[in-house]
Amino acid sequence: MTAFTPKASSALPEFCEGIQYFGEVLPGFETYGATPAIESGQVAIADPTDAKAVYQTLLAADALRYLTVQVTGSKASGHPGGFASQAEAYAALVMLGHKNILTEVGHHAPGFYSAMFLDRSLEDMGIFTVQQLRDRFREKHGLLGHLSGYIPGILAPAGPLGQGQHFAMAAALLHRDKLFPFTLGDGGLGEPYIMSSMAHFNTAYPHVTNFLPVLVWNGYSQEHHSMVSLKTNQQMTAYWQGNGFEEVILVDAKEFDDQNQPGDYVDSTAFSFEQRLAFTKAVLVAVDKAARSAMSGKLTVFIIKQLKGAGVHARGAKSHNLYPKDTLDAPHIVSALQTRALSPEAWQIVRTNAERAGGGPAAKTVVTEFELPLSQLGTLPLEEYAVGGEPKVSTTAMGRLVGIVGQKDQNFLVTNADGNEASGIGNINQALKIIHPTSDELYNQAPNGQVYEPLSEDACAGLAAGLCLMGARSLWCSYESFAINGLPIWQTVTQAMAELRRQTPSTITLFTAGALEQGRNGWTHQRPEIEAYFASMMRNGNVFPVFPPDANSIQACYDWALTTKNKGIVITASKSPLPIRTTFAQTRQGLEEGAVVLHEIPGGKKVVFAVIGDMTLIPVFEAAAFLETEGIGVKIVSVINPRRLYRPHDVAWDTCSEADGGFIDDAKFAELFDGDALIGVTGGAASMLEPIMLRSNSKRDTFAWKRGETTASAGELMAFNGLTAEALTKRAIELVH
């Protein structure tokens, strides 16, 4: 390979500025590379067996490898090895016209960015040349180290393993006419969620098979051999078949090796050029077969078996990421670039094919570059109960509205791992039906239902949040105690929503059966520490945990949540009948101002109770009654939307898409919370009270959850945690004297 400078040829395409090495024209280029295999006006190659299409797919794979090493080497940082081992598969998908490609693997980011550069998607963020691609990689406001939907043409974020299939399935559900391939590493295949979530989805939606796992079986994970590296081809095929995949299509590079490479995993870039073409043709034909199979109603997986790091700077786990020593001047990086270098003419052919594939740049064609049309909900028929009237179950009141939303919006989905009936929202099942192959009226089951019930919080959160990211409405319901198992993907999606360049419905949750209701179930069902997770996330700027105190309030909270965009709304409520304490108007005020006053009696000294939750109000009202007999003034404030109680500079709200800068000022805060003493009360994590404790200048204290125990009642459990009228009264008197 020879170095090439722009001065040496006037034919150098402008986008190639920043490419350090150019190669000689490859054999057969005049015959198979002179004109693009994707003809003008077409969106894909005409025939995967055509020699010209095969040849140019190989060029595309090498271009992807070259750019992946170039951009990671420019920062001596990033992950080239995994993507490199499946470059032929990605190139084949593009040449076949498929651009809605996702990934399970955040470490594939530099390869995906290279693909977005080749088809000109990155021009939307001012990246026109390879030099700019290098400059912006792993930099602020640039190409972050792991994938994000902020990047033009990228459909979904990718970071933690075990998530990508949810995005692909959500997209497939919403767009039945398009294929959604996603790359999946064999290192991440050990995550239990991946196979189980696809299996349940296939049972619920047997005809929605237009998502295609592309298993990158390269023998290694991040730092060692993958746990499936010893499986034979037959065993790997049987594994996928055993998990419900009807069509398993595997291409093994070993079968094409003419260089006597040792081991089960080989590098196709080391083959003779003829065998490289043979391998590429096998991949192209197989990917075409897999795509057609997936689109025709068969659950399909495509597996490419090739050594990790094929064609880049190292092989095996050593190719996974670059270290500070792996600079563009390092001999092994230089060698990798020179070996993969293409001629300027080849670069132009690759660029033209990439542009034409799929009908244009991914940034102009993939489904997430457009807002999904939403069904109009109109004005929801909220039912306002009389304050002080008969106690009502909050979750049931919300469930009625959820059923109406689902009936008006056929894309709407409710997910729940532990059963809606157990959370007081069996009315959702009655209205929308549980998706199940067995129809049964007694259990509200039907194949075409809108309630998705896998026994996995990850699968529930994944599909619900994924649907919102793709532009649809959903609701994830869970016991508060168990939701932690689904929170990683929910957090991923809410973070992604904060930077999206388009509007999408907020991802909404309903967490029920709080710790205080779970006395007899013991500590396994008493884990309100999850609220500390949300308390931390409030500072992100687009996360809003809300705590309706009654059945009126929860309706107003859900009605508000449905109007929001690009946010994460967490509604936490009890499933027990509780007093009606607020009107709709009060909750709407509380949603805007953070809190609302429920009760106020003047006295010589004033104690303010800032209360999060619904059941926790019971001992607070009891304490207030006693304090008032002692001549002490009491104000009870229900904290409905604590995010509003922060100061603007506490929260990164102004960095968010669809920014919400609603915070109360100091005067309003004083009006709500000033007194001679302030006591924050919550049945969950004390950190949720931080916005109040941060701003208050009163003598103050907190009463909060400590730990679980088996008890006979909510009152006994509150007593175990010090949340009693007696304890609150005693501390209030101490603070005001």
C-alpha cells in the first residue's frame, strides 16, 4: 500500500479529506467497480449473487473497517474489534436496502458512525469529511463513545447489554412493513433478558417477525473468550431453535479459509482475494435470505461466525478497545490502516452505494427521523370524587382512564410482570385484554389484547420504553418493590429522550403496592429504595416522579403525563382505599408548583409537614390533631411533583430536548413551607425530600423508610420505621420549643 496525498490526484473526493492512506486499485475494479451496483433511482442491489454486487459489498466492508480504525485511532480510544468482525453483514444489509439497523452493542458505535458518515447522514451535524469525523469522535456535542439517538440516522441508544432487542421489537411492532436488524455480540448473549424477551414477544406477537437478530459470533467478549465460544455450529443452531427461532442461518468464515488459520474462528480479511469474495457472497446471499424470511413471518436469526477484530489492529479480545498507546502513529495502527486502505475510486463507489441504499441517507429515511402519527385522545372523562367522601382506590381510578386511552389508541400498550389485578388495576385487563394465545374470558385473555405480561420487569420496561422512544404511547406498571429490575433500560430511554431531535410521548410508569401495603409479605416486597433512584434522576431535567395523594389526584396526574413529551413520568400510588383529600384543581396546582396545602390550622408556633405519598398522610393527620390541641399551629403540605421544588440551577433542565424550566421561586417556596419547624415525611427514600430540605431555613427533620419487616398491617410497618403519629408529634414539639 502506498501513501496518497490530495495533491497527487484531482480525483480525490472531498469527503476523503482526513484519510491517511490510500491503496492501489484492487484486482477486477475496472470490471466490477466501475459503476455503482445500486443503480441511480434504485434503493438496493438487484441480485445478491451478482459478481458486481458482491465485489462492492466487500469494498463497503473494508471501508467500514478502515474508518472504524481511523476514528478510534484518532483518539486512541474506542472499540473497533466487535464491529469489524461483522462488517460484511452490515455492508450486506445496506447493499440490500436495509437502513433501519440497531444494535445490542454500544461498543459497535464507531462502526455505526462510520456507516452514517458513508451515507452522508452525519452531514446533518456538520460532519462532511473524514477529518471532521475524526475530530468529533468521543467529543462533547459530537459522536459520543456509545450510540445515541441524538446522532442523525441512529435509531436508538446502545450502552448496557441486554437492551437492543427491545428497541428492534418495538420498532417492528409499529412498522410491520420494514425490517429492523440488530447486531448482537456473543459476549452479550449471556444476558438472560435477550432470548427470554424475544421468546415472549414471539408468543404474544407470532406474526411480528420483522426484527432480525444478527449474532456476531466471534469467540470473544470484552476481555476474554465468550462463554459460548466452545459451542459447535450445530449446538449454536440448536440453541436458537430451542428458543423458538424457526430459521437459523449461519455463515462460518472457517469454511472459506485458504490460509490454514488455527482455531474455530478465523479472519476473512486474511483470505486470498478470491476467497474473500466467496465469503462475502455467502454473507450477502444469506443476509438476503434471512431478511426475506423475517419479513415473511418466520422468526429468524442470522449468525456470522468470524474472529473478533477481523481486519483491524489486533485479533481476539485484544481488538476490543484502544488504549493510550494505540495512536495513529503506532506501527500496528499504521499497518492496519494501510492494509485496509482503498483507492479514491473505491471510496467514491462505496459512498454512492451508501447514499442510494434505502432511498437516501439514514438521517432522511429511518423511522425514528419522523414523528409517529398519534391517535387523538380528546378530553379524557375524569371522574371527580367528593373531598371527604367515601375512600377510593387510586390505582383503580387511573386504570379506568388507561382503558379508555387504549381503546382510543391501538398502538398503546400496557406492560406488567406481576399482574394488574394484584395492583388494583384489573379494570385495565377487562378493557384491553391480556395478550395471550389462549383466549379466556375469565382471565381477560385474548390474542389481540393490549396488555403485555411477561414475567420479567426488563421485558416490561424494555418494550414499554422502547415504544415511547419509537414514538408511541405506553404504560409500564409494576410493584414498586420489583421495578428496579427494569429500570436500567427505562433510564437509558429517558436519558435518550432528553437529547432527541424530535418529539416523542413521555415514557410513563405506574408503581403500586408500595412497601407500606406489603406488611405480611415481608421485606422481599418492601423496597421503596427505588425512589432514591428517581430522586437522583430528577436532576437530569426530564424525570418527574409524582406522588398523587388520592384517587382524584392520580387521574389529574395521568392526564397531565399524557400531554408531556420526551420525559420520564413516574406515578407512585397505593392500591388501598384511601380518603379523598384533593380536588382536580389542587392537583393541577401541585403539578405546577410542586406541592399543595391540604390542611392548615394557626397556632402559637407553626409546624409544617411536607409529606410525600398517600398512606403516609394518615399518621401526619393524626399528629396534627394532637398538636392542635396543644395550641401548636400545623400545616400539612402534600408534595405531588418534587422536581418543581428544586432551584433551576440544581437541575440540568436547560440541556434537555422539550425543556421544562418550571420551578417555584423563593417566595412561593416560603409560602408553602416556612414555619417554626419543618418535618419531611415519606414512606420511601429520604432523598426524595432533598429539594425541600435544600431550600428550607427552618429547624427541620425527616421521617423516612429504614428497612422492611413482616407485619400485620401498614400501621405496624410504619411504626417499625418510626412513622407514627406519636413520633411525629414528639419531634414537632422538640423542634418548636
